[in-house]
Amino acid sequence: MRTPFRITSATLDVLEAFLVTSEELHGFAVAKAAGKPTGSVYPILARLEQAGWLDSHWETEHPEEGRPRRRFYFLTPNGAQEARSIVIERRGQLPTRTSSAQPRPKLAFGFLTRWAGAW
């Protein structure tokens, strides 16, 4: 599959954050769900939006005192299709869908897999 940008593991993590929820996500929620710093996530969101995989809008309600407005992102129909394809191609399966984007433990060289029984 040819994409208009480089697909890194961080990009895959961001795509999975959108695939596991049907909700719109603001940038910090994406970073939290993907387990990546916001400084890595926002450029990825910009590339995905420029490619047409994401769309976004600014929140219309007034934010809480001392908090800036949030920008909410969501997969476009084409972006959802492309994201599913690329995640399956690179990771072998789609992530489990949930009602909200919750952070999930990352596997690091199988470490969590081996020690999961100890928890």
C-alpha cells in the first residue's frame, strides 16, 4: 500500500487510537490513548488531516476557565478504510474497539506478554 506520508510505529499507534473508538478525540486524548507525547502526536495529526484521513473542528462551547479551546479530530470514511488496511498490514490485526479511547499497555519486546500472568 502506498501512502502519502511515512507510516511510523507512532503513526500506527495514533491510527489505532481512532480505530478503537467511535468518538471524536482532541489531541491530548489521542496522545494519551496512543501512549505518545503530544509533541509527536500533533505533527502526525496534521499529516493525517492533510492527507484527508482525518477531519477536525474546534470546540464551539466555551472552555473551562484557564483551559484553551480544544480541536477535535475524527477519521473520514476514506481515512477509516485506509487506517484499517494499514494497521492490519503492519500489525496483523485491528485493535479491540471500545466505547472510549483508553490508554492500553504497549508491548515492549514481548515483556508484558511474558509477565502478564504475574499480575
